Amino acid sequence: EATTLAPRLAVAHLALANATVDVFADYHRALAHFLAALACDAALPDAHVGAGCAHRALGNIPAAIAAFEAALALDPDAAAAHAHLATALCDAATAAKPTTPPKEVR
């Protein structure tokens, strides 16, 4: 019976996570629900995408990239995962750019 309930619980957590983002913009709580959904059923690309978006909103770009890549491993045609991965990779590249020190004033 647990195996039949787990997918339903995953979908319920996914719905709660999406509602938490849409209504409250509470990415900490949404991330907890996305991760709970994945604990019930790790084969949900939408839960990986949602977790990635929550990680990105919370500033954890490496975790966001990993989540989007996990979604794409499950569904290589997932347009949302591709789009969010591209944005997260741009975030990572921007953060990795060294800043130019100011020129010396003479």
C-alpha cells in the first residue's frame, strides 16, 4: 500500500510547493515540499524543476543547476528545465567573473 500512496503523496507535496510559491512566495517552505515530493517519487521532473527554482530564489545556484540537470536526465525535452538551467548557468557565470580592481588614481 505504501507504494501506491507514495506517488499520490508526491503529487500532493508538489501541489503544496507550487501553491506556497504562488500565494506566499515562501521559497524555504516550498523547497521543503519539493524535496518531500522527490523523497516520495524521485522520478518527477516537475519536482526537480521546482526545487531548482526554489534553490535559485534562495541563492543556492549550484543546487539549482543540479536540480535542473536531474529534471533533464528524466525528461530531456522539458523546456522549462532547459530555460531555468540556462538562467542558472548565467547566474553562476556572472558570480564567477572576477571584478576589475579600480585603477590607481595618480
